[in-house]
Amino acid sequence: MCSTCRCSDEAHTTITDVKDLHKERYHDPYAAHHCSGHEHHHDHQHDSERRLIHLEYDLLEKNNRLAERNRGWFEGRDICALNMMSSPGAGKTTLLERTIGNLRAEYQISVIEGDQATTRDADRIDAAGSRVIQVNTGSGCHLDSAMLADALRKLNPPSHSLVMIENVGNLICPALFDLGERKKVVIMSVTEGEDKPLKYPQMFRVADLMILNKVDLLPHISFSVERCIAHARKVKPLIQIIETSATKGIGLDEWYLWLRTEISTNGNGSAHSK
């Protein structure tokens, strides 16, 4: 987690509605978990490690309690929330653009965008026709349940809708932080290497769905889809897998079928279609 990536304890989070001219800035209440600047002297190494483990445990406990509140908030409004995770450049934003463009007549879709800086992805989502809130984490490497709760208050998504959470591009920390979502989706691209599930097992272990994106590039690279799927199923035998190209439209019908199934079985099972 953050003891591994050493993200800064000076991290600040900015939540921006791209429709607003004024930005709202607040200090991350969980910033204390960003572990940096602690020197581990040899004579105090074990005490430092114990304190770090305790800090990480406390962090996750606090996060999980708030995640349950978020989950109840979603369920009370019959909102289907998905946590979209990947390494940078796997194609999350492009997939969301295509999804919004093809399903916005059918469902009310809102997006929460997580990045360390800029509103570039939120601008793209806004142009695609979706309500969007940008969460900039500063030097933070993931969204947590407190950030999501604040973003939801600003976003105020309607009942019986779909909320897509595009997490910060990172295959480590986002896997550890429950946000209160209904399902976790991990997107990897064929340009990343077929052994990603073995290198980052926690991410693929917690995911309900793996989207293997950019399959249109397979003729041009050395990548075995069969080996990649085998690696993923070694980490999580029952993980669902969909092969897509968000730019070419390959596999999107299967992705939309998965989405419709999740939406139709969310909460009390009521229909979310417009």
C-alpha cells in the first residue's frame, strides 16, 4: 500500500465540477496514511515496522467504515456504482467515452474522475455528454472512500442511475481501498504484457471483471491472450473476462450486456432505463 509507493503525507485533494468556474479545495482527512519521511534507524526498526502496520490497519479500518456508508448511500438510492481501475494508458477514459455515447439514451450516467492533476479526462467525459466531477489527489496514488463521499455530495447523482468511478491509474493502492462500489472492474491492455495479473495479483484478485483492451493491436505485438487469461484465472479462477477495443468497438456489446445485467440486478432490482 502507501508504505510501498511512499506517496506524500503532504497530499491535498481537489474536487472540481467542470461546470463550475470556482474550484473547491480541501485537505484530505486521511492524508496521515501517506507514509513518507520516516527514517528507519536500525535500533528502532522493529518498533517502526510495528507502528507502520498499526497505522495501515487503522487507515483501512477508517476507510472501510466510510465505504460501508457510501455503499448504503448508493443502495438507498438504487444507484449502481462501479470502480474502474487500471494502470495509466490502458484505455479507461476511452472506454467510458464510448459507453456514455452508446448508452446515455438508455441510462443516466455520472462519472467521478480520479487523477493526480488536471481536468483533462473530466473534460473528455463532459464532452461525451455525462455529468462529471474531477478529483485531483495531488501526490496521492488512489481514491479513498472519504474522497468519494465528498465527490458524491458535489455530484449528487440521481436515484436509479449508474455512477462510474475512474480511479487513479495505478495497479497497487486502488486495489486495497474499498470505495463502497457495487463491483470492481480492472482494465488492462495488450500493450502492457500478458503477465500483469501475476505481477499485480491483488488487483486482479479483488476485481469482479477484467477487461482486456486494445485487442485490435494484437497483430502488431507479441502477446498471448490465452496465457494472459490463464494468468488471470490462476490469481482468481472465477474472474469474468471481456476482450475489447474501445477505439474500434470490438467486444463492446459484451461489455454493455455485462453492464445491463449489473444495473438490472442492483439494489432492489428496479429498472434503471430512462
